[in-house]
Amino acid sequence: MAIFKDIAGLRQWRQNLRGTLALVPTMGNLHDGHLALVKLAATRAEQVLVSIYVNPLQFGPQEDFANYPRTLDQDLQRLQEAGCQTVFTPDDGLMYPRGRQDISVVMPPRSLSTVLCGASRPGHFVGVCTVLNKLLHMASPEILVLGEKDYQQLRIVQQMLSDLNLNVQVLPGPLQREPDGLAYSSRNTFLSLAERQVAPLLAATLFDLARRSISGADVPGLAAAGWERLEQAGFLPDYLELRDGQSLRALTTPQPDARWFAAARLGQTRLIDNVIISG
């Protein structure tokens, strides 16, 4: 498995590559959800590149950047076992050689980035868009593979690529869940044993809301009931909302392609999830 740590080596490899390239960007601590994206990428491109980089630009001052799990050796082993052939592992000095205080950044569209996670994590999506633009310019892939668990991120990146006329196709990967329904996330490792038993209730609540939405129930009433259910179980909800799947506009009545979105803290761990109402 080829492992690149510098831009020059990566670009030389890319220049000699024949066929299409799919990029799967990650922050490491890989789980089965990540590996599903790698497998999906391999069905659409001759070569798959996985990047592993914990991007400080998308973490706020009070967030978990310092404690974010970094398991590079384990990640590389899992990728090799999954048949991945190429990995890019830059560090901060490579990505932000002048530091992070006075650099050019990529601003995401306000309508998509100031709601949901963007409301409680200001600057997060600036960091996401900036680092993805850097990775895309370094690797020049034809395909960018992103998971639907971070659905707001997916929509922002799709719009960003269109707005900036970047000739990169976004390939969405279906949200992957553990057997009890909890969405795979690198942050799940932060959960205590007791919290891990409670955590699947977030997904169960969203699936229940999605099922009841189809029957035409009152959306604000459903949201209030779901919020109360989560609070009673020990969650501290951030948001629980029905929104349009394309514009992310808040909805008070169900419509095609609408999704229930949720973010909530369980102990010190922030969990996010989403469920389409037709699913």
C-alpha cells in the first residue's frame, strides 16, 4: 500500500495514474462506515485514494480537537486489509505551513451552512470547505466520496463544487449503522458503556418520527415529543428538525425528499443523525 506524506509525491503519482481516481477524505479512527465508502469508491473508479487528516480548522475553541481519536497505525492496517492501495497522510505543517490565523479560506453558502450544525458550530463548515478544496487541488480526483451521515456537509460540498465550477463528481455513500441502529461515528468511542446502551435511541427516535410523518402527523408536535423523549433518556438535544433534503429549509409539513435531522449530546459526546421520511 502506497502512503504519501508530501504533496510532490502525491502529485507525481497522480500524474502517472491511468484511469479515474476517487478520493475518500477521512479524519481517521476508521470504522465500518468509512470502509463502506472505500468499497463504494472502488466500484466507480479504477483507483481509490483515502486521506487521513484531523483538520483543526473545522474545530471550534471549545470542541474536542485535542482529544479526537488518532489511530493511524490501526487505520492503515484496516485499509490494507480492505484492499486499499493508496493513502495520503498529511500533517499540519503540510496543510497549513503558515499557520491557521491568516490564510485564505473557502466560505460555504450561507443558506446551507448557518442552520443545523452550522448554528451551533460557527466556522465549522468554513474549515470543511477549505480543507476539501486543498485536498481536491492536491489529488485532482474525478470523484469525491462522502457519507450521508454528515448530510448537511454533503449538501454544502455539492453546492460548493457547483459554485466554484470544479469538475468533481460527488458520490454519496448511504449512512451505515451498527446492529442496534446507532450511526457509525469516530466519536462513538467516547461513549461510556452506559451511554452506549442509550445512544441508539437517537436513531430510533428519528425513524419513529419519519414513520409518523408519512401519515401526516403535526410536525411541530412530533418534534416536541421527540425532543422530550431524548431529554428523558439523558440526551441534551441541540436540534431536532424536519428539513428539505436539498435546500435544508425548515418544514412544518412533510414533503418528498424531506429528512429529520438531529444533533444531541450524551455525556460529553456529540452525536448527529438523519433519516429520510420516505425511508
